[in-house]
Amino acid sequence: MRRMRLFWGPWGELRVFTDEALPSSVIGIAEVPARFGARFRPALLRVPLRRAWPDAPYVAVWPDEVVLPDLNEDAVEASDDLAGVVLAGLKRHKCFVCDTGFEVICPEVAIPVLGRNLAQHRIVSGCPACGHDFGKSRIDGLVLSQLP
């Protein structure tokens, strides 16, 4: 049985998963909580106006100072538990200066769902390996992890 929390609002429904069995559509981001922390959770977004489209996989990201809601119950909750949450994608980037590679959790700013919450998050900007700013490195995101 899949363990998740279902959130819904006028924007659609968001299924946020715990560490247990995940649907195949989020397997690519299944390891995100182990690598980046518990506030980064695999999620699927379903937009009601686009029923023919498949559910979109994202990383649901809570701000640092917010206590995570209990995600271990199979229950529909009011979207109040999504206070401060943004949706993000897992991407790979290389610094344009030093060529160091990173896995980056990038906020999906083009999606109006929860987009106003981005101000509650700290954006990492610039390459931590060589110290160049975003203007030269083209590295930024909610969190970075250097690739081996």
C-alpha cells in the first residue's frame, strides 16, 4: 500500500509520498529525501483542467523553519499544511567556469501552483566549488549536491 498525503485546492491535487513504495512515475526522484533532507519529498501533481495529461512528478519542498506535516496517513488534508511549499525539479548542471557538476533542486517558477511561496525559501546562487557568482557559473537552486 502506498503511503502518501493527498493535498488539494483550486489548482488541483498534490500527492506527497513518504519513503515507502512509490509509483513508477516518481522513481527518478525517490532518493531525494535521503540525499537532500526530509523537507524534500517526491510528489505528483494532477491539474484538473488537464485530465488527459499524466500526473507530473515534482519535488515538494517545505521551507527550513516549517514543521513538516505528518505524511504517513492516507488522508485528504486541507492545503494549510502546504504553507510555504514550492514545487521543484531535480536537474543536473555544470558550472560554466570550473565545469564542476551538481544535482540541483530547481524551483518550477513557471507553474502558478504554490509559486508565491518561493519568497519563503533561500536560493543558493553561485558555484560553491570555484566561488563564481550566478552570472558566470549559471548555478542556482534551492539546494545543490556536488556530483562525484
